[in-house]
Amino acid sequence: MGQAAELLEVQPAFLRSLDAAGVLTPQRSDGGHRRYSRRQLDLAARVRTLFDEGMTLDAAARIVGLQDELDTARARITTLEADERRGRVDPGG
């Protein structure tokens, strides 16, 4: 956790609060230490940016989640549009 906090330039307590709030669920080492994936570190950095802008932790986490959902939907639309252009999808349903 110390390395992750240092990398993100946050206090370890911030990462613990994300864990306690269910925003992140890091893996645990055999010794019980939190181990964060790159995706989790990216998520924590995005939440921190919003938190620093005055959002509550809950609001920041919700915004990041909605941004991710929007990105997923946009990627799906792009794929469907490309499939339709190639004639792989019936535009009528």
C-alpha cells in the first residue's frame, strides 16, 4: 500500500478509505498486504482528481463509474456501427 500511495501521491489512509467504501477491492498478499492492479491504481487516481476538486468520495466514485459505463457504451456503438457498415448487422433489427 505504501508504494501505491507514494505512486499516486496520496496518504495510505486515502487508499484505505477507497477500500472501506467498496470503491476498490485490492487483492491481498499472504501477509495481508493490499495489492493493487494497474486498473485499480488508475481508478484511484481518477477518484482522487475529483475528490481534490471538491467532490465527496461517494460522488467521485459514482462519476468515475458512470464515465466507465459511457466509455463502454461508446465502444459498443462503434463496434455495432462498423458491423453494420460491413453488412453484418440487420439495421432493421
